[in-house]
Amino acid sequence: MPRKGVTVYDLLISCPGDVNDYLELIKEAVDNFNKLYGSLNNIQVSVKHWSTDSFPESGDKPQELLNKQIVRDCDAAVAIFWTRFGTATDRYGSGTEEEIEEMLLAKKQVFMYFLDIPITPSEINEEQFTAVKNFKERYKDRGIFFTVKDKSEFKRQFTNHLTLYFLNLVNEKETFQNEQLKPLLTIRDKNTSSDECSVPIKFNLLESKFLNENYKKIIDHIEELNKTVISEVPTKVDNNTKKLTLSLNEEDNVNFLSKIADDVTISDDFKKLTNDFAIKEEIKLHENFWCLGNLKKHKFQMPTPFGKSAPSYIGTDEERNRFSLLKKLYWEIKSFNEYTEYFTFMDNIECIELMVSNTGKTYDEDIDIKLIVPKGCLLKQHDLLYPGENIIEEIQEIKIEEMLFKIEETDTVCAYDYPQQPLLRSEEINVSPLLTYNRTSSYESQKNYYKDSLNDIFIYRYFDKPESDILRFDIEYLKHNTSMAFPSKLLFKNIPRTIEYEITSKFTPDMVKGKINLKSD
């Protein structure tokens, strides 16, 4: 049965004709290596020699044809010299020398041996022997060679060298493959993918469409109120009021109304808020802007099991509508001011968006990320401004904290995989309104809910050090060639020059250390 994944290394035998007796020793050593180590390591060494592995071909010099057919495809070579150097080629002193040079130029392994065996002087070709000695002298500065005294020593030495080289090659290959299969974790800027620097950004909420639309509503309502002022001249009461006073004369009407209703007045705080807005925006209010005609409010309100009912008013539709619009304007301005205060605070914050990237060849698990931020720079979630009393409920309904602080998922960056949260917080549990308030009934409970929402996003574990703030968080699993965003943007009251980080994980044996430079505009 063929073995899958076997790596075959071709070994070139290159030697002059006076050492042909050693060819069989080389083949025996290679066969023994393959039997002892080849199967265990899924490798095989295959011997190549011109006498058995070349074929007739024309079109070039003989040695160049051998180079193309055999030499250049071999992974290593074994060369043996005794008294002969070989026949010269067009470029070198012999074919063996040219084959050795081809291997060395390709940075391939050459096992070099010189035989120190007695020989009858009459059999020595002095020119050939001198060429061998000259080559040996030249080669000593280019590599390691061995001198052997007989066949037994050669076989022992060559077997040892062959084993050392190819087993080391196998180990290097396995190490390289293991290195290639490792996860490779780093922290990068989500917007630029740089692992060296990150450019802080701002929210720019004051220029948002949402705030501009609210501002336009206020301006439109002021213009409407300026155009629809009510004269201070007393007007007649409406039909509902007439029903109450049908049998009374005009003077009695006035006395009766004073007993059941009070004039509707607008408080100074109410006026001041609107006047301040108008002055700031350079809007002129009509001189009768606050006039409500003869609008009155019933002194008596019908009690209900849940408290007093809403007040009822006595007056014309025009008077009641104007009062309603003035109240609406007041709450719009109050909410607008709270949004402006909240957005101004947020716009003064600078933040960065970071991600953890696995650029390796395999997944990783149980990843622990540690950030080291210089002291006095980090803005934590409990330092954030709470939304005002009149806007906090709306802010929670639109989940603005998620839009502001979470890092948005893209086609190349996964959103952070938050741990499973409880289905309901305690203040969300629906309890009878007769027994308790719900979460929108109290500003304090709303602030607590908002704080919980922030804590669900900023899930970092904080540690205080004398010179730094430490943040830690975990990622359970990160696939290779994948990036995952941090749980939140990192917020700063002062921009640090650098943030250092450390990463440990299940399949990365060494701690990964690095730093991100912050470039402020």
C-alpha cells in the first residue's frame, strides 16, 4: 500500500571513476537509513547517478545535459575523491567539480570525502592527483570535508552523517510546520488595521441629525406661538362654562368661577428657561407670548385609586391649546438642554476602536488580553455623565449606550462575543403598579438601569497600579484569519502616548507582548 505524505529526497552520487567501488557502499548506507528511519519519519532518500538515471539527449554539452536531467533536481550530493579529479568540462576542471558547484550555488548539502588509501606510485596520474589536492585546498574554506582511510571507515562515517543531516532536516520541517500552524495573536486598530498605531476619534454628537431635528421643532413651536398670541382682552367663556353659570348674571359668573377655579399662571422658572433659550438663539418673543387669556384651572380634582386625576381647565379651545403648546415647548427645551449637556460631555471624550486579530494558521482558545494604560488617561464607565432626568428614559429606549460605546461589526471584524446575560434585571420584573414603582417611575432607578447597561458593555476587569490602570478581558475562541472587536471603545480623558498589552492563550506557548502608539490630531 502506498504511504501517504512521504517526502522523497534525491541524493546525487558524484565522483571520478577511480572510486566506483564506493558506490555500492553509498547505496547500502542509504538503504539502511531508509529502513531504520524512513518509515518512522515518512521520508525516503533516493540515490541518483548518471550511469543509472540519465538518458541519451542532444542539443547541449554533455555535462549541461546531465545538470538538467539529474543534478539540479537533487536535494543533496555525496562526492568522493582519491587520486583522480575527472575529465574537464567547459567551465570547470571536471564533471564532479561542476556538479559540486551546481549544488553549492543552489545552497544544497554536499557530503565531501577524500580517501587516504595507499596506492602503487606507478598507478598515480600526477596531474590528476595534483588537481585533487588543489581542489581540497580550495574547498577547505567553503565547507567541511572528511578524510577516510578505508571502506569500513567511510561507510561508518557516511551513515552517521547521512542520519544526522536528514533527521535534523525532518525536525526542522516539523518545527517549521508547527510554527506555521500556530495561532498568531496581535492587537490592531479596527479602522486602519495597523498593529503599530491608533488614531483617536470623537463622537461629534452635537452635530447629529437627532439634535438638529429637536432644535428645529423648538424653533417651529416658538414661531407658531409668536404667530398665534392671545389678546389680553377678556374673552367669553366656552359652552361648558356657560352650563355651570346659566342662571347667574355676569357678576355672579365671575364670583362663581373664582370659587371653583384659579387663574392659570406660568411660573418664573418656566418663563426663564424659554426666555434664556430665545436670548441665546437671538429669537424675539412676542410681547403677549405668555398671555393665556382667561384660562382657569379647576380647584377640585376627582381622586382616583391611583392618586389625583389630571387637572381640568376652563377656557376657550384657543387658550387651552396655547397653554398645552407652551408646556410642550418647555419640556422640549428642557430635554434639548439635557441632550446638549450630555452630548457636550460625550463630544469632549476621545476614544479608540481596537480589535484582537489571529493572523496565524489555526484557531486559538482561552485568550486573555491585558492592557496597561498610563495613570490618569483612562475614562471608566462609572466616570461618565448620567443622562438628565427628562431624557434618560428615551436614551435607554433607543439604547444609545450601545450605539456610542460598542464597536460595530463589519464584514472583516466580528463583534465581541459577550458572555450570556440574565434575561431580566430586577428592576425590569413586572410587579403590580399598586405595590411598587416600575423602573421609569424613579430617576434613581433609571440611573441604576443605565449603569447596569454600561457595565454590560464595559466588561473589563480593572486593576489599579501606582503608575498605570490595568484592563483585562477574555475571548473564548478566535478562528484563524479572523479579528474580533474589543468589548467597547476605549475612552480617554487624556490621550496616552502608548498603550502596552500582553496576550496569553491556550495554544500560544509564549506570552505575546506589544504596544499601540496613539496619534492625536
